[in-house]
Amino acid sequence: MDPIRNPYAPGAGQRPPELAGRDQELAQFEITLERIAAGRPDRSMVLSGLRGVGKTVLLNSLRSMAVNRAWGTGKLEARPEQSIRIGIAQATHQAIRDIAHRHRDQEAVERTLGSLKAFALRTPHKDRAARSWQPPIDVPATRGRADS
């Protein structure tokens, strides 16, 4: 094929003109969003594949679908040498920040942030110090029932 007219232009995370062959994943995520909005659980979705097949592009499309429905989203990239707690806390904090201003019950938002802060502070200090990270949450950490 002529490289000038070829619509395929690989690049990390760059959206192609069409998400060819991803209709099943897009439809399944639409169902997942509908089920969650109705208070019904749904199964997780696992995206796998070789480098360059469009996983990141698909994830970005799924994120856009969630954002268009006013869901908060966060990004997490797990690495074996890093504590997963920090990544989860950062991604969850971003999602809460995205939607908190629309929530009617700001006390519930603060309780959620307090729980998130407690979760983040359970990360071993050496892991937090290695990344110079503290949870940027201006509420006190919530004390859980099992905390001692």
C-alpha cells in the first residue's frame, strides 16, 4: 500500500481514524456503564495484546465514554518495583476530584477522601518517601473499624 495514503500511522496512544475491530469491547463497556448506573455489578474487562495493537487507544476511548456519563476516572500504571497503594490512591483521588464538585453531599465526599487518605497512609513510609509523595487531601484520615 502507498505509505502516504495508508491510514495506519502507529504511535503510542494516538487515536486512529477508526477503532477497527473494537466494537465488541466498546459495546461491552456501554453495557457495563448502564449496569453500574442501575446499581448492578458487572464483570471486569481485561484488555491484553502485543505492543502497538491499540490497548491504550481503546482505554482512552473507554475513559471518554465514562467521562461523558459524568463518571470520575483515574489512570494507574502498575510497576513491580513500586507500591500499588500509591498508584491506586492517586488514581482514585483524581477520580474523586473530577466528580466531587457535582456531588450534592459534600460531607460524603469528605468522608470518602478521609477513607482514601487512611488507605494511602497505610503505604509503608519508605515507599512514600522514595516517591516524595503524601496524599494531597485536606481532610483528616478516617479511622476504620479494624484499625488499631
